[in-house]
Amino acid sequence: MNTNRLKNRPAASDIRQMVEPLANYICATDEPKRALMNALAALVHEVESTNEVALTHFHTFSQN
């Protein structure tokens, strides 16, 4: 296991700092519910894409 990765993970406070500007943006829009749903969809898409790439790398390296 790569322990450097575990040490470099963002803390909960870091995540809150990243979310605050997004929350401000969402609340400032004319349609906050729609903006929230779009932001959530974008986040889910990014997580799914990252997981897909990780699985591809895992399968590639496990075959060698």
C-alpha cells in the first residue's frame, strides 16, 4: 500500500473550503435547485470517470 497517498488526502476542512464557493454560486442562481442538481450530476460523473480509469489501470497492471 502506498502510504504517501494516505498522507496526502484532503482533510474534511479542506473539502468544506472547496464546497463553500460552489454553495455560494448555487444559492446565487435564479434556480438553485437546478444548479444543485447540475453540480451533483457533474460530481457523480467525475467520480464515475475516475473510478473507470482506476479500474482500467488496475486491470492493465494486474495482467503484467
